[in-house]
Amino acid sequence: MMGNPYITNRKKELKTSVVAFLDLLGFSEVSKQEINNGNGNHLLSKLLSVLRKAAKNSIHPPKGLKPIKGMKNPYAFKMFTDNIVIGFPIHGDAEHELGHTFYMVALYQLNMAVEGFFVRGGLDVGLHYMDNEIVFGDALIETYNMENKKAIYPRVILSENVNVLLQKHLRYYAEPFDAPQNIYVAKDSDGHLFINYLGCLQEIVNEDPEAAIAFVKKHQKQVMNKLQLYRDQASIYSKYVWVGKYHNFYCNTFLPNYPKLESLLVQENLLSLQPELLVKAKQL
């Protein structure tokens, strides 16, 4: 962890930070299944490749991120198994740090999702420290609990601490609707704020619309594959129903003028289960 922002003149200390804890949805179950089926090495190889690619494209470093006061890295991150922790010490009003963390998390989620790995997690502001040996602080505990108990679906939810800062930052803008935060954060039907990870495609949708649409189609394909795969496992299926509805929300909200909008949407018949007869047909 070169240029660790939590170590100043060899002094290690807790710092008020933006902290994200990210976890791969259903990783344990998939691992057990693939190992039992004799495909453990294949899954390991694929996972390592995808994680490295996603981290490289997302965390190293986000577009336009400048060092703070000569630091090589204004933030730190640590990857272990299927988890990633990001710590970004706050300097000032936290808009800079929150904005870049939103962007990093969104990029990571998108890069993982188009490869078939969906991410769940939490994002908080609090005291935090991390190095190569330890990750420590109240924000880590909060984000872990958010991922484990509150997020439920493949989404990265924001704490009330983050929401307070977010509402403050929105007031900086004459028209809050046009604020960048309104692209990277959305509000779910249960009241939770979460990272609108497909929103990071807005960075390229005007410059290279074909590339943006290609990502949307890859995401659509992965979501539909998961819905078909887990159709008979209600507890898992419901999580991908959420992703399917989120995908359609993004397309309808951010790509309303795309000429072939319907072709980008997840089919409605995949997003609900209907009752059926116990015996579906007469035996001939």
C-alpha cells in the first residue's frame, strides 16, 4: 500500500474518512457448488482475472483524481478474498472524497456485473485506519453491518452520515437536479440511498454512445442469465429481480431517447413469478 494516507511521518492514526465495504453476492454458495462439481480451478482462474481487471479499471485510479498535498495516493484500498475495503481520508467538506468514492465504487460494480459478479455493500463516513496488516475503525464495522444486514440486494447503500453530507452538497448547486450526485446516487423504494453504478456510463454516453450501449447490453445479458438460472430458487431469484428492475430504471431514466430502448430492457416476464398448476398437463 504505497503512499498510505493513514501514515504521516511514520505515525499511524485513525482519520475521518469515506469508507466503502464491498462484497460479491452469493460468492460462498457459488464457490461450494463449483468445487463440488469439479470446477473449482476454473472459477478461481476466472475470479482472479475479473477481480484484477475490475480493480485496475476502477480503483487505479479514477479519472481526474489528483493527489492531495503531495500524497501519492489520497485513498487506500485492500482486497481480500471476495471483499474490498476503500478508505478515503477527508480533507475539507468531503464533497471531493465522496464524489470520487461514488465513482470508484460505481466503476467497480459495473466492471464486475458485466462479467456476471454482482456486488453488495455499504458506504459510511467515520473514523478509519488501514494498512497492509489491518483494517480498523467504526466506519468499517458500520459498512460491514450494512452489507450483511441491510443491503439485501446487489446494491451499495449509503449510511445516514453520508446522506447528511450529500444533502449539504446538493445545496451548493443552483439546480440540484443537474448535480453530479444526482447521477451517481439513487433512492430505492425502501428509502435506502444506493450507488447508481450504471450512472458511470454517463461519462461516455455523449462521447462514445456505442461503447455505453455495449455495456448496457452486457449488463442486460448477465441479469437475464441470472434470472433464468435462479428462477426456481426464490430467495436468490428475488435479488436478481431487483437488479433487473434497477437496470430498467437506468435505461428509462437515462436513455429515454435511445431509438431501440425496448431492446435494452430486461423482459418483464422474467421479473415476476406466477402461480402454476401442481400438475401442468395431462399424461398421454
